[in-house]
Amino acid sequence: MRSHEAGALHAEGYGGPPLYLPYPQDVMALLPQLWPESVRRDDEGRLTVAGLDVVTLAHEVGTPAYVIDEDDFRARARAFRDDFAKPFDAVTGGADVYYAGKAFLCTAVAKWVAEEGLSLDVCSGGELAVARRAGFPAERVGFHGNNKSLDEIRAALDYGVGRIVLDSFTEIQRVADVATELGVVAPVMLRVTVGVEAHTHEFIATGHEDQKFGFSLSGGQAFEAARDVLERDSLDLRGLHSHIGSQIFDTGGFEMSARRLIGLHARIADELGHHSPEIDLGGGFGMAYTSQHTPLSPGELGEQLADIVGRELKVVGDGDLRQVPRVSIEPGRAIVGPSTFTLYEVGTIKQVDLGDGHTRAYVSVDGGMSDNVRPALYEADYSCTLADRSSEAEPMLARVVGKHCESGDIVVLDEWLPADLAPGDLIAVPGTGAYCRALSSQYNHTPRPPVVAVRDGEARVIVRRETIDDLLALDVAES
Ligand SMILES: *Cc1c(COP(=O)(O)O)cnc(C)c1O
């Protein structure tokens, strides 16, 4: 399902800007909710992050570059940790926050996550290798995925991860086999498909749970999976897990999924005599890419979810096996997304006549779908701003596009930029921390941009830029 709403919001007629993007009062204004906390403009209009201006930064590291505000990332991580711990301590055995590494992971970020007291979700051997290299505490690592290989399972158990989330009956057998082979007991959770799917502003309850992830709740499949796990000495059932979608802006979907998970938790307690100490509600909390998005804060999410879980636990009542489980969540996007912007240099500019006196400027930058495939993949919306100077020029309607050989290679579908924009200017696209570097490619043999962390006025490359030599190194030439 395409979760995009710009289609419906686009104004009729000449193909002008969407309704959420009116002609701006001040084309240089920054919407604070789209940018890392420390981003400002200096006296010359240059964007600065943690006190460092982007002209100097571009000089040092080149463009395109992903620029991450380290303190902003840490603050968002801490906010989730603290704002969930407090309300959940009151109604459950407490809360843990697993940063979903698939949104963006490298060794430095794994270390920040560990230092801020969060746990870490990985979903491949590669992500696990990063956690391992960062020395991430093994018991705080969760391992996901619907088709983990035997080698990946071995690596996870060898490292001693705190939980493996099981996704199918095949996998119950596989993990049990590897645990037996290694002589360990594997801590596992069951991923339950609760029949709730949430995207952006709405959620739907789906009857048939027709998707690749997890054990269906309907038909008793998830319950049978629990029985299967409990019959094996090499597996320790820690609890139930569900993840209902992404870029979610309200808690209605979580209410439905918590109700269903807790119902199953109680049934496992009653009928199988097992108390699972954990419940995981997954991630998917929304963030703002443009002015059309109004995400809940971690504080609001923590309060609302603790309230929901507390209510549902009351419904199933207390008793022997009703000791209240510990709850975990798995935010990725909401932590790393807003902490990062992409810095590009403007190349060519052309004007297209849209009729009735309207024009659109096509502004080409030195990256594109290789460093941010989300517009092409999901019709995702972004915004951008002139970053290297001030301008008094009139706003012009622009579409920022990449340098790749596809007309769908769009970075920002609609934005107002000053009409004196020129080749060599820098523009910055906020909100690119999640699923941009992670989903990047080398399309058109384009070396991938670096990730640069800025803190206290200093830039530090945490993932270096790829080079043409890196690309050629994989290409086994005939000799
Ligand atoms: C993708 C994913 C997440 C994180 O989703 P975000 O939208 O980045 O918060 C969390 N848990 C699971 C199981 C996922 O697949």
C-alpha cells in the first residue's frame, strides 16, 4: 500500500504545489520541526549545524554528504528511553527501547545507542557484525528477520544476543537445532501478525493477515507456535512481538495490537502455564518530512501507550500468571530520521513552462535516487532549503532532481526556492537520516556519500565516501 498523501493534496490545474505548501512569506525560513535541534542560519544566511557552517563542511568533506547532528540523535534516543520508562514503570515491569538499526547503522551510531542506554535491533548478519564491532552489549541486542540463515543464527547465539524474534515454524526448528548444536538455550520471542496494519494517518484491521512476517493470530497459529517453543528445552520463550507498520501518527493501531497481544499473552499463561516476561509493540512512530506531518512526541507516545497497555492488562485481570510483563518498543525512523540532512550542490537548472504563466524549475543536484530512493520507492515527500547564502529573490516553484538516468529520480517533488538559485549553490534536504543511506545504491556506478557527524563545531566522518576505486575493486577484471 502506498502511504503517500500528496496525491490527494495536490492542487488541481497546472500541477502547482500541493496544498500543504503555499507560496511562502519567507523562502529562507526554517521549519524547526524538520531540522536537527542545532540547525540555524548565520549572519550570511549560511546553514549551520552544531555551530559549523555547511560551506566549510562541504569544503572539507565534499557533496553530496549526509550530515548527522550527534547531539540531536542522542537527545531523541534519550527522550524515547526516559519518556517510556516513566509511564511504563507505573503500569508494567518497565520499558526498553530498541533502536531499529535497519533505519541507519554504523559503528559510531551503535556506540551512541549503547551509551544512551538503549538496546539495539538488528535483522541481518551484517547488522549484527556492526553491533559486534561496536562492542554492543550482547544481552541488549534483538535479532529479527523472516529468513535468518543458519550462519546468522549461529552468529547471534555465539554472540549471546538477548532475544531472537522467531518468524515461522521453520525458524523455530532452525533456532532450536542451532541452540542444541551449540549447547545453549536461545532466548526467543514470537512475532505475531495481529491483523492490524498502520500507515501514516490511518490504520486498518486486516482479516487475513496475508503477509510474509510472523505467526497469524487468527486460526490459532501464534498460540500453536508458543506451544511448539515451550516443548523444546533449547528455547526460552521470552514473550510476544508485533510490528504494525511505519510512519504512524496516532496510537489507534497500537491499541488494537496491544489488545490482541495481551489477549494471547493471557491465553498462553492460562492454557500453557507459561508466563512470558516481555511484550514488544514494535516501531513505526512517524516523523515530519514536510509541514504536512505532525508526529506525536516521545512523551505523548509514552503516556498514551502506557495508558493503553495498562488498560488492556486490567481487562485480562490479575492472578498467578498475570505478573505484568516488561514492554519494549523499536523506534528507528523517529530517532535517526530528523537528526540528519543531506547536503547537495546544485548543478544544472532548467525552467519548464506549465501553461497559464506558471513555470517549474528543475534543479539538478549531484546525487539523487542512489542516496535517497524513498521518493522513487514510496512517493515520499521531502523539503529543502538554500544552504550556502541568503537571498532576497522571489520564491520560485522548484523540483529537485538527481543525476541518474530515470525521470523518476526525484529528490524533492515540490519546494519553493529563491529564483536567483544558481549552479554551485548548496541545498540541504532535512529528514534524511532513516532509510536513505541504509537503502542507498551505486546506481550508475555512483560512489555513495559519506556520513558526517557534527558536534560542538567539529565534523567527524563516521562512514567515509565511497571512491571509484571502491567500485572497481569488486569488479573482477579479466587479465
Ligand atoms: C522496520 C522495523 C522497525 C522500525 O520501524 P521505524 O518505522 O523505523 O520506526 C521496528 N521493528 C521492526 C520489526 C521493523 O521491521
